[in-house]
Amino acid sequence: MAKLSDVTDFVKALLPDYQISSGPWVDTKQNATQHIAAVYMMPGTSRNMETMQRFRIILLGPKNMRGAFRKVGDDADKFVQAYNDGARPCGVSGMTISSTPVGPGFTTEDRAWYQIDIQTLQ
């Protein structure tokens, strides 16, 4: 089964200017001006748990910068393009993207966000 660390390493390699969070991010004074990629391991159906694992990646712009939605959207597209070009996390034999990136949305802290759902195959 794919590990969360494999996927967070993959996201960091594709988007090196993002601060990576395994699961929920916490807004702090230090990260208010940074882009954040929150990576979540999602539940799967019991019959597929041994061969497939789902992950949700939420890309966020800086706090109080709604205008960052263009860069965050471009970065979501960059992630999809890397997938189309054959990029995959270490330790997985395949990967699919569940749909086109979802967004833009905005958090209550005015961070622009896009969501990408992937499924890794063993």
C-alpha cells in the first residue's frame, strides 16, 4: 500500500515552493505568506485496500491573498501535467487522477485553494 510519506515527497518534488502538511495544516504567523500543500490519506473500499489507496491534495495560497487563486490553479494544472508526463510517487506501480482539479475555493482566512484527488495502484 502507498505510504503518505511517498505522496508528500512526490508533491514536494513537483511543487518545491510549497510547505507540505501531512493532513490538516495549521495557520501560523510563520506560514501566513507561504503556499501550503495539505496531503490526506483517504479511506478506500475494503476489497481494494490492499492494491489501491486514495489521497486528497489541497493546494493553498498565502493567507489573505484571494488573488493567489491563479498561481494555485496553475500549480494544480502543473501537477496534472506531471501526471500526464508519467510522474508517479515512489513505491507505486500506477496512479490515476480522479477528476480535473476542483477550485478555486477560499478558506475563511482568504487562502485560495484547489483540490486534487488521486488513487495509487500497487
